[in-house]
Amino acid sequence: MIKDFDFKDVDNTYSNFKTKDLAEQLAVLQRQCTYMKIPVMIIVDGFESAGKGAVINDLVRELDTKHFIVHVFESLRYEDLVRPYTWRLWTRIPPRGDFAVFDRSHYHQVKMNADQSKEEIDKQLEHLLDVEDTLMNDGMIILKFFLNITEETQTERLKVLEKDEDRDFLVDDFDRKENKNFKKYFKHYDYILEETNTFRAPWHIVSGENIKEASKCVLGLSIKEIQKGIDYLLGLKETGDIFVRDYQKNPTHLQELRTDLMLSKDKYDKKIDELQEEVQQLGYRLFKHKIPSVIVFEGMDAAGKGGAIKRLTKPIDPRGYRVNPTSAPSETENNRHYLWRFYMNFPKKGRMTIFDRSWYGRVMVERVEGFADIQEWERAYDEINAMEKELADFNTLVVKYFIYIDKEEQLERFKSRQKEKPYKLTDEDWRNREKWDQYVEAMNEMIDRTNTKEAPWVLIEGNDKKYARIKILEDFIQRAEAICQKNEIEKNEKEKKEKK
């Protein structure tokens, strides 16, 4: 990539065009993308003082201001550091039909730290590439530009800025650090670019030696690549995409559960207080060790998710957790990838978010009811596994509870709700019940394909609510205790190394 870049042989394809004309052509494509609901992400990254600001100014000069936003990726904020690595990218993706222009990019965090181990760098790049693939599979066009300059040019530009009383603030400590260690960062950036240069989202290396020429080049390539992306998406829409599922299993995880397991009231009363005391202490330990927790509750309608959540959260300090009930997506949420709304609600370090239903709606209700097409829900298994792996890599406690009740027990609970709590029973519940077999098939496949070491499914026999609640509390205690102990061991080992 940049190690092979020849400043004497730069792309002059757009040199004879006027910047204004190119900007107006890009604005035409923006209107087309807005009409077609195609989101576009344009990344303008590169060395510090390579001209990113000037290039972005030319890039957006003729765009409709209602349908673009510029995100500046600067030094990490507190909010960025206490959430999963790609949270910074997910919270900045554009809605369908809009442009998002990145000054620097979601790679900035890994770019800044050239002293990380190769293993840590590769892990971060893997997560970022997974998200790019996820977004492009959902119809987003992603363009990546890297403005390349020589060490001499950077040094001269930094000197000019530092002497300018009105613009000296543009030079920060990292700019000076990068310039002082230019060769080190050059090698570091080259590795990042090589590893993230993909067929569908390649890096375009643009000379920043002449900023006006760089603007024309970025504009011209943006026009070319966005038009190519539009043509590709139009082709998919017109011809369709031949899709054959290769999943051949027929798992019966739920049918194999015992539905006769029960716990007497005496045993329940004896256990519940003791277990909740342990949960309370573990809540504080998780906070102390800055371990975020993502707890998912799924299950059949009327399985008792709400009651189980209530027993789990009752002893926990309410300042440390949040219950996130998942209903049908809003218009704003529908305008972005389906995982976006969940990333917006992931907890920061030490906090807990409990999802009462979750992203698994994609492969259950959206699959069964036809709200997502087969390609969309089929992709979701890998997308979800990648997301949950990132959470686990961020030292998050990820646990997923599926509460199962059989068809007869559900009917009894529906009848009871009709009499005592009619507000908790909807027409949709009855319609879902009519598709019981389809839902069970989808649920079994979901469990089979997303039960991972990083984010396991815990199947809960739910016909007896007391038994289900105690099993959940006991399992949570075991898993929370394990991750706290792991953290304590790693902390002690680190302290020993530092003393040596």
C-alpha cells in the first residue's frame, strides 16, 4: 500500500476537471442515493496535516445539508473507552439515504497506538472489518481514502500551522508524536491499510502533496465508486439474488427439555433470599472490576421473562443496571441496520444491560412473519456471533437465557391472563401461537447456530416459574463469579509482572 506509493506517478485522471463541477456531479448522486435509500460512508483518513479538512470541505460543498453529516474522529473520549471497540463506528453510521463523511475514521483508535501487540491490532481490525461487511451486506456503500504525504511535507505544514495564531490549535500532541516518529507510524499505517484493503471496500491511496489535486481525485473517485455501487444494488434489485440455504440440521433442543421440573414453595422461599444476596454482592464486584454485563432474555410468549428479570434485578443497585425492553423498531431504527439500536444501548464498563427480547428477533419473529427476507435473516447468525464475540473480547459478561414452556402451559397462562391481566395479552400473542411449530423450528435453529463459547445459550425449563427463576439466579451467580475470578487472577498476574 503506502510503502509502494510513488509520488512521481500519481493519478491525474481528474486534474483537468473543475472542483465545482465534480462536486455538483457528486450532489446529483447524493440525490439519487437519497431517493433509493442507499446509505453512503466516505472515509477520509491519512497522515496528520495531509489536507483532510480541505478535501472534506470540497467533498461536501454542493451536497444537500439535510442529508449528510461529517464525523470527526479525534482523541478518544471517555464514552469511547468504556464501550466495545466498534461502538464508535456503530453510533456514527448514516441512516438510509444519507451520507456520512469521516474525518479520520473508525481506524483512528488503532492507528494512534503503534505500540500495541500484533495480536491486539489484528483483533481490533477483525472486528472493524466484520462491521464493514455487515453494513455493506445491508446495502451501504463504503469508500475509504488515505491521504499520503512525505515526512518533509508534514514537517513543513506543522511549522506553518504552529506559527499561525488563529490555527495553531490544529496541531496537537499526537501530530507532533506522529511527525517525530514518522517512519514508525508509516510502517504501522501500512500494515493497517494492507490488512483492511478488501475487494468490496478497498483503500484508495491519494497524494496529499497538492491538496487541490487531492480534492479532485477524491471527488472523482467518489463519483466513480458510488455510481458503481448504485449500479450493483440496482442489478441485485432487478435480477434478484439466487440464494440456497445450506443448513441441513433439524435440531430439537427445546423439545428435549423436561417440562415436569418443579420446585416446592418451601424450597423456593428458602433459596431465593440467599441467592439474591449473592447476586447483590456480585453486582458490586462486577462494577468494581469494570466488567460490563449483557444479559439476554428470550422465550415463548408468556414464558415468564418479566418475572425472571424482576427476581434477578431486585437485589442489584438500580444505578448499575438498565432493562431494555425490545419492541418493534421505530422509523429511526428501521432506517439503519437492525443491530444499530442495540449498540446504542450496550452498557459501559461496570454497568449491566438486560434485554427483554433482543437482536434475536431477526431470526425468530422477522423470519417467521416475513419482516426480513431469507438473505437478511440467514446473514444474521454470523452477524450476531461476530457482535457477541466482540462483546466478549471487551471482557463483557454475555449470557443468554431462553425460557421454554410447552404449548399446553402457554394456553393455561393465556387463559389466566385473559381473566386477571388482560392488558398483558394481545391479538399478536394468539397469532404467534397459531404458528407454534414455525417458531419452534426457528428458535431451535437460532440456539443451534448462535450457542458459542463467548455467548452461550442457557435453556430454562419454564413450566414451573419458581424452578425457572431459581435456575436463572444460580446460573447467573456461577457465570458472574467465574468472570470476576478470571479478572482478579489476570489483575494479580499483571501486578506481579509490573513489580518485576
